[in-house]
Amino acid sequence: MLIAATAGTLPPALRAPLRQTFATRRLDLLAALVRVDRDAGHYIPDFLTPLPPGFESRTAEELHAVATTPTWRIAGELNVAACGELANTVGRTLPRGLIETDEQQTAERLATELEQVWLHVLAPRWPRIRARLEADVADRLQTVGRQGFAAAIESLDPRIDWHDGAVRLHGRFEVEVREAAVTFLPSVFITGAATVIDPVPQRAVPGYDPEQPGPWPYPQRRPPMFVYPVAPRKPGTPAQAAREAELIGRTRARILAAVADPATTGEVAGRLRPSPSTVSYHVQILHRAGLVRRTRDVRRVLYQSTRGAG
């Protein structure tokens, strides 16, 4: 969500709750770093969007990664945000008055503020978001199996391609990153691909010359991360819906259409008016047939149609 805010593409449904959370919870430092206006492209410190330790990483793990960011990285990235070349290029600078003199205190404060954003903005929406993310990853893996890795990469976004064994993203900046690995993350918040590329060594080290040989000026370089938009769902045409009703029955076809977005059997029953037990019976049949996928939440089970996904 923060990356969508930096790109200026945060959905309207989230802009108001995020602003309200900033104001009511007094998240002053995070509010200074993140603008939620439409087309408000800017840079925020990359340590606020850490590499996830795994696909099933927990929120507590990612907040811990923010809070325990090495001080050299905090200082370097805050310097980029406050007065670096990149900040000047995209038109966003950070008020220095809000920064703690102790970098670790700054990171811990930001982790605490991020937790409030999670609790009040994202957590209520997370089951459906997670279901869409998992569905997209499953579809991308099928593309890898059917068409190969290059085809899967080029299906992520029109600006991303695979060329001579390397991933390229066509954008406003020209940067060559010689890393052995890249992390790809799906997002339901962005409309176009975004990158997180370590800005610290080139822009925050006094006297650093990338053309000169020598040791890397910092202990560790962060691997690049590509964030790509989850593919939009492709609704069936009326003719397809009619064929489905003929093949699987009108009730199951209606249920299949009702789970184009992730939903529980109770929610489907509320929309279509059959009993929850009837919906559950038909959903289980659709699931065994591979027409819906199931995602387990802590308290609920969500179902989503596999028709036209990817």
C-alpha cells in the first residue's frame, strides 16, 4: 500500500481511511513521509517496505524488520528522502524537524505507526486481499509451467520484459542493477509496475564514485524488488454464462458468478438468498471440480472463482 502511495495510485477507497488514521492516531512521522493524494509520486525510505521473509510472512515479522533496520541504512535513506538527488527529481522532500536524532528510535517509531495503519486500514480488508494475491501467484506459476519463465515475466506488466537473461522495466530513470536475484511481489493497490532499488550507495555516501573500484561502502546491498499489479479478473460473457448454466446448472452458475471476488458461503447466501447449507453444498462441488479455489483465513474460509483468472 505504501508503494502505491509513492506512485500516486492508491485507490480512492483507501485514501480516506489512511488520511483518517494518520490524523486520529497522530501518525505524524509516517504522514510526513507518505502522501496519499492522487498522482502524488514521491520517494519514501525503502526500509519501510522490507523484503518479506517468505510468501506467508506475518505482519509482526515485517514490522520487526522495520524496527530493527541497521542504523547506517536508516541514516542513508532518510538523507535521500530529505535532500537527496532522487527526492529532488520526484519533487518530494522530508521535513528534517520530525526526524529523531537517534536513527533506531526513528525506525521503532515508524514501525509503531505502521502497525496502526495495519490494524485500522488493512487488517479488516486483508482476507479478500490475500485471496486475490494467492490466486494471482497460482496463475503466474501455471504460466511458468505452460509457457516458460520469460512469458510469465512479460505477463506481469506491459513495461516489464525479459531480454538476454535479464529483467527490464521501462521507466523514467535509467539504472543498471547487477544482482543475481530479484523479488517479485503482487499488489492489488497499484496499476503499474514499481521497483524498490537500493538508493543508498549511489546517493548518500559522501565522495562515493561508482566508477572507481573498491569495496562496497556499506555492509549489505538490498536486493531489488519488483511490485506488479494483480491481473484484473476477466468476467465471462453472457454466452459463457449461459453455457455454464447449461453444463453445471443455474444455481451453481449463479454461485460461481457470485464468487468472482472472494466471499464466504454465508456472504454468497446473503446475496443469492438460498440457505447457507445449500450454498455450502454447491460450493464444495465447484471446488472439487476446480472451478473455485479456497483460501483459509483465521476465522473464515473464502472461495473465489478460477474462471478467467490470470
